[in-house]
Amino acid sequence: MSKINKIILLGDSNTGKSSIVNRKVYSKFEHSIQSSVGVAYNNIKLDDYSLNLWDTAGQERFKSIIPIYLKGADVCVIVYDLTNKESMENVNDWIDQVINLITNPIIIIVGNKIDVENKPKFYIQSDYPIIYTSAKTNYNIDKLFLSIISLLKEKETNKKTNINICDLIKLDSFKNFDWFKCY
């Protein structure tokens, strides 16, 4: 029986967290989706991994309960809207919340809505890996989850207690992961 890995999606409201989950779990995109209330979760199996996807609400009124859901997270996926400067500026606040509550977390930053045209895009630089996605067009959604599995495998294989994810990307198993950016 495979271990269930808790994957939590964090970020401001309307960044596309639910759309990313729906795209992966149900292979669909809904143009109008209601904001999550509290947390929703789904289970998927990839390779030999069972992933428990926790989709958190990004509204300010729910931020006080996020620490409860962070407990036991194996991977934290911080999603921001590439067309929303404020959501990009809040990424570091989400990272700070994670690193204050989880020892040696695996964090991946997702810049979602790369498909949006005629709007400026805001790109971030970080010590954590960044992947650009579109839940609407399914761009890099599978690669996001493939990278989550690869990072979990690397962490298990190396049995490191203090892991630098960007260092892992330089390993052989990540040599073709050109969709990641590390600075």
C-alpha cells in the first residue's frame, strides 16, 4: 500500500487553485467557478503515489484556518495569478506561513493563467522552483504533478532532512525539466 502524500494548494483567491485541481482530477475546466470555502480535497493516484490534494480558500477571512490544514503537508504548491500583481506580491507571505509551520517543506510556486493575452504578466524570482501553467488550456498541469512526484521520490531517495529543491532540479532525474525556473 502506498503512502498517502498530502499536497496543499495555497494562494490568494481567484488564482486558479481549484481549476488546477479540477483539470488534473476531472480533466475539465469550468469558466466560472465559485471560490472555495475553507478547504476541498480530492485523491488521485500517479505512478505508485497516492496524492491527497487539499485546495484551500484564498480569501482573507479563511487565512486564519490555513495553519490547521498545513499540518502534515508533504508538498506546498503556492499558486499566483500571473496577471495579478498583488497575488504575485503575496507569494512570499504564503511561503513565510509555510516555513514557519512546516520543517523542511517542499514548496513549488505556480504562476497560473499563462494563457491570458492582452494583460501584463508578473513574473517572480524565488529560491523555490517555479512552474508556469494554464488550467484553462491544460498547459504544464501534468508536468506540475510529475514534478511533485519526482520531488517526493528524490526526497525519499536522499532521505535528507534539509533539502534544497532547486539543488534537486540539477540532479539527473530533473535534467529534462525545462519548465522549472530556479534563481
